[in-house]
Amino acid sequence: MTEAQNFDGIDQLERSDDWGVYKTLLESTKAIPWKINWQTMQFDYIGPQIEPLLGWRRESWLSANDWIERIHPDDREKTVNFCVSQSQEGVDHEADYRALKADGSYVWIRDVVHVIRDGEGKTTDLVGFMFDISARKQMEEEVIQLNRKLEGWSNQDGLTGIANRRLFDQTMAAEWARGKRSQAPLSLLLFDVDHFKGYNDHYGHVKGDDCLIRVAREISALSWRSSDLFARYGGEEFAIVLPETPAEAALQIAEQCRQAVAALKISHAKSPLGHITISVGICTLVPGGEVDHIGMIERADDKLYRAKGIGRNCVCS
């Protein structure tokens, strides 16, 4: 039996005594049955379930345009183009979109469409079901948000809340590769808290953790570009990645960080100055040549230890 013969059977069924039984079955489901004449683009039938779901009166669904106008503007073009192309090709299909309710809100719908064709393969009618998938979409969105949170946590230092070593390593590799293409200078600052072992020994590790949190919070509050990265490198050591930043600007930023931490005046009985300070090492390179991003980190680390060697609470570049 051809699809055309099968569809003729549907028409005959609608006119038969049995149609009442099948109509009752269709209208007793949560899915919304419908049927459109492809030549006239008019609805031949739509289930009464449409009213409690969307609020539009059943009689208002006259043509395909009524369906189109009740699709969310952001979903409309993509959904209509897809459904029309698939219907023209005679391909059964499904489409998810947000449908406008009579009260102005939206609900997620999945349309499952079966294409009826004549003996020559031309589309004559569309029949299908609309399903309310709002709960499923909400669950999917919650999963997406949870995955984003998990990804964020995986890149976040558990103590200070700033970027962790993992994200620092990824960023350094990425910015080095980008710098090789653009030939723009890349700067890296490494700094740590001076005499921090003595601070921990004197005040205890709880106070030590609080000190690191306060330092991280103060540095985070400075003005940063979206491309910059402030991360905890390990222990009391921190790193700042500055893409497209020349040496002079990096030096100014390092000095700004040093002054900001000193201004906190966190008491440190085991420091010659009596309060917390930091030492900063800077390396600025145009990525390329024999040195890679690991070598750049090593150079910045060397500058940091040089800063500590000449008295601490200073910047070495």
C-alpha cells in the first residue's frame, strides 16, 4: 500500500463511525495531534490539548502561519527552514523550539512530524504530535550549569578561589602559542609572600591560610583585563600572565601589586618590616626561538629568587 492510499484510508476513517473511537484515543493523550494540508498550508485538525498547554483557542490554529508566528523569534527561522526543507524532501523529522503561550510566556515543544506523499513521491500532507518537553529542557540546562560549575571548580584554587596551577599551565601554553603567531610580547609575573615559613611557624597554619586569602583578594581587586590571568602557582607563590604586555608595563603592574600587599599592613613578627610583603620576578619575551613557555616560567622564577636574594619586598626584571 502506498502512503497516498494509506492517507486516503485516514480520510475515510475520519468519515467513518470508527473515527470517534480513534479521535477519543488521540485526544486522551498528553501529546497534541495535528494535521496540515501541504497544498493549502491549512490545519485540517489539531487536538484540544493545545488549549491547556499554550492557552490559544483551538479555533485560532488555522494555517501554518499561526504556527510560525507562535515560535520564539530566536528559534523561528531555524525551525521553519528546517521543517520546510525536510517536508519538501518527504523526510520525517523532529524539531525542538520554544512556543509562545497566550499569556506571553514560552514553553519548550518537540514536534514529531510524519510526511505523507502521493504515488509520485510529492508531499501532500503532514501529520504529527507536539510534546511538552519543558521539564526535560530544564533538566538539560541544569546539567549544563552543573558541568560549568564543575569545570570552574576544576580550574579554581580551593583556598583562595582564584585560578589554580592547572589553569595557569593551560593558559601559559595557549598564550605562548598565540604570541608566536602574533609576535606580541608576553609577560609573566611570579611572586611569593616574604618570610612565609616564619609566618606559619609563628601564627599557625590557619592564620597562614587567612594571610594568603587576603593577599589573593587584594591582588584580584586590582584592575585586570579579561585576557590577564591571576593564579596560585603553589604554596605561597602566585603568578600573573599578561598577554600582549611589554616589559615596562609589566614592571608597573608588578610594583602596583607589591605596594597593594604592603598597604594591607598584615602583621608579621618574623619579618624585618613587621608586616607582610611580597617579592616579584618578571620575565617578558616575544614567544619563539629556542625558549618555550616552560623556559619562560623558569626565567621568571629565577628573577623572583634574585629579588628575594637582594632583600625582598622588591621587584626584579
